[in-house]
Amino acid sequence: MNEMLDRENMKLKIVMLALGLVLAGRMQADEGMWMLGNLDKPTCRTLKEMGLELKPKELYHPRKASLKDAVVSFGGFCSGVVVSEDGLVLTNHHCGFSSIQQHSTVEHDYLKDGFVAHSREEELPNPELYVRFLLRQENVTKRVLSAVRPDMDESARTTAVDSVMMAIGSEVSRKDSTLTGVVDAYYGGNEFWLSVYRDYTDVRLVFAPPSSVGKFGWDTDNWEWPRHTGDFAVFRIYAGKDNRPADYSPDNVPYHPRHVAPISLEGYREGDFCMTLGYPGSTERYLSSFGIEEMINSTNQAQIDMRGVKQAIWKREMDRNDSIRIKYASKYDESSNYWKNSIGVNQAIRKLHVLDKKRQLEDELARWIRETPAEREKLLHLFTNLELNYKARSEAKRALAYFIEAFLNGPEFVQLSLSILNFDFEGEERNVVAGLKAIVDQYANLDLDIDKEVFTAMLDTYRTKVSADYLPEMYQTVDTLYGGDTRKYVDHLYATSELTTPRGLKRFLEQDSTYQFYEDPGIDLSIGLLTKAFELNFQMQEANMAIERDERLLNAAVRRMYASRRFYPDANSTLRLSFGTVCGYQPFDGAYYRHYTTTQGILEKVKEHAGDVDFEVQPELLDLLSSGDFGRYADSSGEMKVCFLSNNDITGGNSGSAMFNARGELLGLAFDGNWEAMSSDILFEPKMQRCIGVDVRYILFMIEKYGKATHLIEELQIG
């Protein structure tokens, strides 16, 4: 027996040592989305050791110009980088896709043909767009948590914390109306930081390559390497004559930034230092294994199942009709991106044994809790509680995920009805005007016949995915009044609602006394759907609160257990730095992907995929690439590099992020991750995870040689 115990103790020590090495390995330079306002000395030392030539204050300074001042949040969903004294911004083509689509017609198809503004007067305004600059960050944890009392339950704690967060943020705009203060939670709600921003709302389209460049490979190549996509677009920020934010006006002038990102034509070699600055959306690196399992089976699977049905209908009609293609291009692109991401995440979680790795960590944490008196007293039942509460909400959570995808993200008629029902007509005039324009734009990009087919398919598919308890009231109507024929129900709904065209909105706005708004079938349906969504959420309320509390406690416990280690917070759409090296990877045994692609690959793919619309390229562009005349944008061997890889840690929202060399010079724009590491939002895989970027030299070549926009090249600081 003693021998068995000794062996067990030795085994435990070995496991602990191995786990420590694994965790230490995860904290190497290629992992982590680090806050610029909280870069500690060890991280700064690591940056220097890896080759960074800039000082920390040149990366981030709350009062003086620094590299952060050249990086923007683009529209709140992407990133971008300022590259000229006159406010030129580089971002991804897919980030500007919606704006390009909105300006496109069959006669002027900027999606297909691209767009070039040959003068400032030709640059196209985009009322829905804004860019956001970070000015400073401040730790406000003590102030936020001062409102928390030990006797509070999770609901009361949340209310108190949210109240203080809102108050701190509001103080910023009261002092300066051009500033926005946002307090975000970090480390699962254990820390809180204030970020102070300045937004510019006059952002105009300057240059877009044709989709055969900006979307080369489309769905086929999305999330894949090797990649040959010129995923870039150019916008310009405008401001008032005082260089401060101003609503769109023909009198506005180009914005003059505090810092302009210089551009390098030297390129990179494998092993070179590379860092990425941008606004990553969200990660769940500290989420429990129970939460990951739920994500696989509910949110991700619902997106896979429901969006696949919807997109098949959209794609069929887009391929048949150019007008439909233009109307639906942006929303198809957005939907498809998340759909394929969910497929990849679920596959990667299984292939890379992510759940096993998480459970191993949790087993060791549970053992540490049991063996540490202070922790045992507080957290003995932590994992039991997590397991029971995730199980308690599992069916309702899964049903809600399918409900959201089927109805709230499904038929556009429903989305329109909800937009009108929830519209704040009493808000600020500028917000009301912008909101109404957004609704009208929805109508402009809607085909009712397609939408009816989507609605019918969503109704039929949802019924097969959930139990009868989770069917909204309209299913009873379908069964009793229409004999179970969902298409008859949908046809009647669209025929009798005033909201299928802007007419109903107009009658509501004009307070037409003959129009009973709340009796409109579209509004009545929307109210019923909201009621069902509320019901599903209410069923989970108790479990939700318990899970939120226990995930926060788990996050804090991991940091206490490994107190000597550095932990970066999960991404939350705030500015982050990730760093590492330019490098290839081995996707499977016997294969190695080098760290870059060239234009030769474009020519090869066009030939290999002849007849595939994803790889169609204009003849004049093929001639340009075939000529081999790349001028100063070629590398030392005469090749034109298109895309490259680094092990920088990125996620959604990083699209358009600046990729810098050791001197803070722009190498390219991040635009994608790789298929083999799609589980990276949950667990970083250093051997597999790669950031795909488009080479800035390819961007400039396209602007100058294909777009003939030398006036834009002349604005840039090229070294």
C-alpha cells in the first residue's frame, strides 16, 4: 500500500511538473493578447529580448504620441491603421465590404470591379461607419468593487458593479463631449479597467480592389492556408476644421493623426519579430470544460445547422442574379464567416483534444483546492456546482441557440419587425436619423420571395431540432389554421403585414390613425418571439447567475494557484498587443507550410479552379500578375509576396489589425486564422496557431499598378 501511495505521489508530482511546463509554454511570447495600458516589466523585457526596438512608451503613452495612436477600432467590429498625415486608414476588404456593397449597383458594381476615388471629392461617405482611437487606460477595480458587499447574491452584485461601471464611463463624456469612457471587466469580472476613446464618424471610402483580389478564394479559402487574398480596403477619416470629431459635412477636412504608421518595403524573413495591434473581439481562454462542452453542442451547432440552410438559399439566388448578388453579398459574407468558424471550432476542439487538456487543468486545480485549507473552505464544491448548473440549463440553452439562429438571425422580415418595434424614436436626433436610415437600407437589400423561402425553411428546420416545449406560439397557428403547411402561413403573413415594405414604417412614423401598429401581423409575431425568448432566458436565470459566479471564482483560483506567472486577460474588444515571429507550421505529418505565398499561387489556383466563381480573376489583372513587373514591391528574388504567417495571437475583431516589425513599421494587415487551430479562442496551440496577413507590398502594388492611384501612394511614409 505504501509503495502504491509513493508511486501515486510521484505520479502527481510528475503531472504537476508537466502541467507547469505546459502552462509556462503557453505564456511564451507567441501567446497572449496584452493590454497596452498594463504592460508589466517582464512582458516588456520579453519584447526586447525578442527583438523589439521600440521602448514601451513608444508603444503606449497616455499623453504623448505613440504607436497606439495609429491604430483604430474600425466600425466596432474590425481594426485598422492610419498610414498618412491626411487620415488614410488601411483595413480589410471584408471589413469594408458592407460599405462597398451599399455604394454598388448593377451599373456601378464596386464589389466586382473595385473602386478608386481619384480626388477627395470622389471619396464616398458612410454614415454607419466610425473609427475609434484609444487615448488612455486606467485600472478602476478598487472603485468598482467598493460597491460589492460579501452578503450580495450574484444578481445584486451584477447590478451594483454595472451601476458603478456606467457612472465611471459617464464621467468622461461629461468632462469632454468628444470623449467616450467605457469600463470593461477583465479576468472573468475580477478586474475592471476604464478605456477613454475619441470617435470620428465621418469615414469615407477611398479605394477598394475588385472582389477577385479582396475576396480571392471566397468561401473555399476562408480560414485556410496557403492563402492568396488581397484583403484590404482604404478609407479616410474626416474631421472638423479644428481636427476634432464632426458629423459628415462637405466642409469637413482630412483628419491629422497624432501618429502615422510608417511602411516598410524590406519585408520579413522566417524568425523575424512581428507584433499585431488591434481590437480582438472575445476569447474564452479561462472558460471551464463544462462551458466549452455547452458551446460545442448549443451555440456552435445551432449556427452550423441553421445558417447552412439559410445560406444555401441565398447562394443559389445570388448565383442566378447580379442584383441579388449585390444585395446579399455582405450579409452572406458575414453569415458564412461565422458558420464556417463554428464548423472549424467544433472540429478543432475534438482533433486537438481541447476538452481533455481543460479537464486535466481542472483536475489539478481541484486537487490544489482540496489540499489548501483557505481554498478548500471557499471552493470545495466549485466544480460540482459548475457541472450541475450547466446541466440544469443545457436543454433551454440549446433551444435558445437554435431559436436565435432560426428567427432572430433568420428571416429578415422578423429582423425588420424587431428593429421597428424596438426603435427609440425619443432618442437624440442624430441617432434617430441614423437608425431610420439603417432600417430603410434593410428594405433596400431585401428580396421578399427569397426571404419567404428562408422563413419557411427556418420554421421547418427548427421544429426538427428542439422538443415541442420550445416551439413558439406561431407553430400552433401553422398547425391549426394552415394544416401544418408552413409556406401557406408565411405567404399569408407577408401578404397581410404592412412591414414587408417601408409603407408600414411610414404609416407608423406619421401616426396614421387607420393603421393599428400593434395589431400588424409582423409586430404581433415579433412580440410573440420576444416573449418566447424571455421565457427561455427566465428558465435559465438561476443557473446563469450561479455559472457567472463560479466561472469568476474559477478564473481567480487559477491565477492564485499559479501566482508567479503572468496572465493576460481574455479579449473583449479593447486594444491589444500580440507578438511573436514570422513562421510557417506543420499541419500534419510529412508536410510543412512555408511562411509566405506569392502571386504565382494566384495564377495556379485560377487554372486549377477554372469555372469556379470563387477564383475568377479579370484578364487584365492576370496579365499584370503574369508580367512579373513588380518594381520596388518585389522582394530580393523578384517575387511578389501576397500573404504571410506569424504566430501572433489573434481572434475575430483583429481583422484589419496592423502587423508591425521590430521598428514599428507596417508589414501588412491581419485578416484570418488557420483552419488547424480554430479552437484558439478557447486554448492557444503554439505549434499550430497562425495569424494570416496580407503583405503591405502587395497592397501598395495593387493601389499603384492596378488602381492607378499614385496620389495615394504619395501620401504614405514608405521606408
